[in-house]
Amino acid sequence: MKVTILGCGPSAGVPLIGCDCSVCTSENPKNRRTRSSILIESDTTRVLVDASPDLRQQALREQFKTIDALIITHAHADHCHGVDEIRSFNYHGDRAIPIYADALTMQALQHRFDYLFLPPQKPWYRGALTPHVITDHEVFTIGDISFLPFEQQHGKTRSTGLRINDFVYSTDVNNFPNDSHYALEKMRFWLVDCLRYEPAPAHAHVALSLEWIQRYQPERAWLTHMNHDLEYTRLLAETPQCVEPVYDGMVLEIK
Ligand SMILES: [Zn+2]
Ligand SMILES: [Zn+2]
Ligand SMILES: [Zn+2]
């Protein structure tokens, strides 16, 4: 299985509009971060996790033209406001795209993007999604990839964590409820939220992400959803050898 980092930025991206700090003006492309999203691929199946406002640029950059399904972790704008781009995937796949989300998130999506849930209309002038509501702790399968969804605390709301075999994706999280801990046990690879150095109300910060990694002991861990406090080279040097910040376009080989 292969995981491509489509984006690893915070809600406003890096660079921030109007910011002239050293990270926002950095020449290193690894410091340019579009909004957070990943692409999970097996030999036969391609699943997009989150539809960031940068989805169009991400798909052009990574050169994929359709997907088998879309999973949305939560309804914050940076994770779903690119969903209208689904139209291109409808067109190239010539079908409605299944969308998976928890009940609360699906409700928000159906409210905000009602037109995407109307009956499909070829030739795809309008995007079309078919809703699949997922439930924490109930495994669902797309093609040959199985997902275990679990609850993550995200400030005053929640997000869905995803475990796929030995790999876990935990974006937008500041705490794990007790009955989600099992989903993190004995994982080998972890892509986890890490917003900045200072503690944040709805996200993990560097010290907290490293504390969790120490606790769950994955073989490799990667940090994502990073804002302009975090300079790639500096953070890479500051983290233990099994931990590294990701960058847009990075490919994680999960074996
Ligand atoms: Zn976010
Ligand atoms: Zn900045
Ligand atoms: Zn969020």
C-alpha cells in the first residue's frame, strides 16, 4: 500500500496569506503546504481521504484523474470544501463517487453541498456523491482496503481516525477517548497531527505528538497538519530518528 501526502498544511495553508515570516517566505518547497489530505492506494484501489480546498492542484500535481471513494474525517472547511472537484472524478470514472463519513459529518456535508447528493446527471456537469454513513469501530471496505474508523477528540468537535492494517491516519486531534486507544495499539506506521510548538485547543503540538509516539511506539511516525511555526529542516533535526515531518508530494510506502 502506498500513501501520498497530497497536503500537510493547517487550515489556512503555508504560506499564510500576507505573512512574511521565514517559513512562509522559505525557498525550500518542503515548507509549502497545501491543506491536509492523503491518497491511499493499493494495486487495485484508490481512496481519497478528505477533499481539501486545494484538491484541484493536488490532483493535477499527483496526476490522478479518478478515485474509487472519498472519506471525510470531519466537516471543517479545510477538509471538505474542495468536494466540488469530485465532478472531474465523476467524469473520468463515469459514475457517482461513494463518500464515507460519520453521521454528524455527513449531515453537515448534505446541508452545505446538497446539490452533490441529488441523483447523478450525466454528462457530469454537476458532481455526484453516494453517501455511506460509517460508525466508529465498524470496519468498512473499499475495494481491497479495509478501514477501521474510530473517534478522535478535536477541540469541541470530533474527527474520525482511520486504521488500515498497521497504518493509522490521525489528523485534527488533541486527545483520544478511552475507547479509541485499542485502535492505536500495535500499529507500525502513524501519520499524526502536529500543528505547532505551542499547545493548541483542537490540535496536537510537537511535544504532545512526540509523547503519543513514545506511548504507542510505532516503527515510523510522520507529522502532518503543520503551520508556519514549523520549519521542515529544523523540525526534522529536532525529532527522533523514527519520526519525521512530511511534505506535500511525499510518498509513504506501507509494507
Ligand atoms: Zn484541519
Ligand atoms: Zn508565516
Ligand atoms: Zn479540523
